Amino acid sequence: MKTKLTWICLCLVCSLAAQDPAVLNYSKFMANVKTYHPMIKLAGAVGEIGEESVNAARGNYDPNISGTYSNKYYQGRDYYSVFGSEIKQAIFTNQSIKAGFEYGSGNYLNPSDYTPGNGVAYLGLEASLLQGLVIDKRRADVLKAKHFRSMNENEKRHISNTILFESACAYSDWLLKRGEFKVNRYFTDLAQVRLEGIKALSFAGERPSIDTTETAMLLQQRFLDLQSSTIEFQKQSALIAINNWDNNEAASFNPALIPSDSLEQLMELVSKKFMENNNSDGRNNPLVLQYRSKLDLLDVERRYRAELVKPVLNFNYNLLSIPVNTGDFPSLSLNNYKWGAQLAFPLFLRNSRAELSMAKLRMNSTNFEYELKQTEIQNKLKFTSSAVDVLALQLQTAEKNLDYSKRMLEAEKLKFENGESSIFLINARENKWLEAELKRLETMNKYIKAVFDYLYLKGNMDDL
């Protein structure tokens, strides 16, 4: 009765694989992650923010149109009317070209606002000859926005690289748990068949009844192992469902979901990628590139702060049009012009010098972080590359050990048939075979995840 109940429970556990199984492979899973995972979309939004920051900074170079009008009317008198319009275009740093029109009339008009009856058109230039000649805030904002965009692009790559790495490792663990489940199910079936055979031999008087108890104990242990591996496989399946997004929705947990590929197939794929990337370094790691972009951004800030130490000397020159008849197009004359200059210089420069010093300190601090991160990734790459090579050797050893375990079991079975062994030794040999099979799967999974780690450090998970 106990044996029948055990067999019924075993069938219930194994029935998971018989429920209209839905299949999934590595390529489809990773394609879903790349296309639909929310964190991948978040990474895309980070990249778009960087692009829009450049557009916003470039907007400071857009042409600017302005107009003014003032009029005074007091106690029945029209004192004056002054009108002006201008279009200005920044051309590089703190230089601009402009064109405009001025008109002034009235009995009490300020003489400097006087114009002929048709007004005065002008074409002019504004330029900073000292501070702002090389770089100004407008130019610095554009350059910093470009480096900020580069930082965001590398942040986008880092987020994508991390999500793909975590998803790939979860899939490899899923294949491992599926493999362990299949191995435990196979050995549970072997134990069940052996129990039935030993019972038949015991009933015929060819084997002692204690052998039946020994075999039944092994079956119970195998059944417990199968239950544990079933739980682990279903738990890993739930993690796969979290990452397996499709059509903008996470896949619901399906206990019948199984992989259509195996650890062996995935190992073959990652081995090729490891060989393709084994000769490159970690300079393309998105975190390293992010620090590089941050250094470039801080360098622009340093240059801008150094520019603010210079005196301010702004120059303004306008060519004025000559009076023309109504309907004629106004013409400019070198004999008619208006110009001006402005000079300013703080006496102590405490603010600008302090800002420049802080900019240099921030740049030096970031440079230390950049060198540290670069060295850290390079060392991790060397270690991980060595770990992959060692795990490849361990896998060969595990496969040899598995082959030896099978041979020892076959030899023990032959001795048992000749009456020179016992069911205890056969069970012990079979347990060694089981351990060797599980160890091979575990080592294979470690190898795959080590290659994933290597590609992650290089920032190349998107290629896998």
C-alpha cells in the first residue's frame, strides 16, 4: 500500500510535464526582454532625455525677434512716439549679428531717438572681445549638453546591459533546474523499477527481504529529491515569467512552461561569443564611458570658469541707413554708424577664482574615480577570463567523473548478478552517478554564467 501511494504521489509530481507544456527558448526569451521589458524602455527614455537636453541648449542659438514701442500723451499734448524692432542671431560664443529698424517722432523727442520721417534701418554686430570670446555660457551649455547626452546614452547601455545580464543568468538557472528535475525524475524511475524487481526476487526467495527495505528507502529519498527539484524548477519558472514580457505585459506564471533548449546548447552559444570577445578589453564598458563623458563635461565647466576670470569687454557696432524717399529700399552707409563699448572687471575676483578652483577639484575627483573604475573592470575581466578557462577544465573533469561513475555502476551490477555484490553497493554506485550528473550540470551552469559575467563587464550583452 505504501509503495502504491508513493507511486501515485510520484505521478502527481511528474504530471507537471504532461500539462499541455508551453515551450520557450533562449533566443525568444532574450528578444522579449530586449523589446518589451519595462527597464529596457526606461533606458530608452534616459537616452531621449539626453537628446532633448541638446535640443534645449541649441535653442539658445535660435534667432530672436523683439520689438518696443513707447508713447507719451499728457494734457492734450503728444510728447513723443518711439518704435523699434530687431532680429538678432548668435553666431558662435558671445558674438551676434543683428538687423533692425528704429522710428521716433514728436515735439519733445529725445534727440538721440530722432530718425528721418521713414525711420532708420541698421545692421550691426555685438561681440565680447575678452570674456566670452573663446567660450561663454551659451556655448558651454551646448557642449555640456552633448556630453550629458553621451552620459545618458552610456547610462542607457548600462541599464540594458544589466537587465540582459540578469535575465540571461535567470534563464541559465532555469535550464539548470529543469535539468536537475529531469535527472531526479530519471533516477526516481530507476529506483521504482529496481524496487519492483527486488520485490519479485524476494518473493521467489532469491534475495533477502531486507533488500526490499533497502531499495524502498532509496526510492523514498529519490522521491524527496524529486519533490525538492520540482519546487526549485517552478520557483525559477516564476522568475522567468517576471522577465518574459510580451506585448507590453509580463507573462503569467505557467507551471507547465518548459525550455525547448538545454544547458548544452546554451553553453555552445556562449562559448562562441567568449572566443569572439576574448581579445578585447573593457574600454567599451558603459560605466567607463560614462565616467569619460563626465570628465569631458567637467572640462567644459572648467574652461567656462577660467573664461570668467577675464575682464568683460563688450563691443557694439551698428551701420545706419541713409534717408531715402518713400517706397525706396533703405541703403547702409559707412559714414553713418553708432557704436559703443563696455568694460568691467571685479577687483578681487574671489567668486570667479573660487568657482574655477572648485571646477578643477571636481574634475580631479572624477578622474580618480574613472581610473579606479577602469582598473577595477580590467582586473575583473582578467579574473573572469581565467575563471572561464578553469571552469572549462572542471567541466571536462566532471564529464570524465560521470563516465567513470557509469562504468563503476555497470561493473557493480555484473558482480551483483554473479552473487558477489549487494543491493547496498549498487545503490551507492548509483548515488555516485547521480551526484556526478548533478555536478556536471552545476559546473556547466557556472561556466555559462561566468561567460555572461565576462560579456557584461565588456558591455556586450546586447550581442548575445
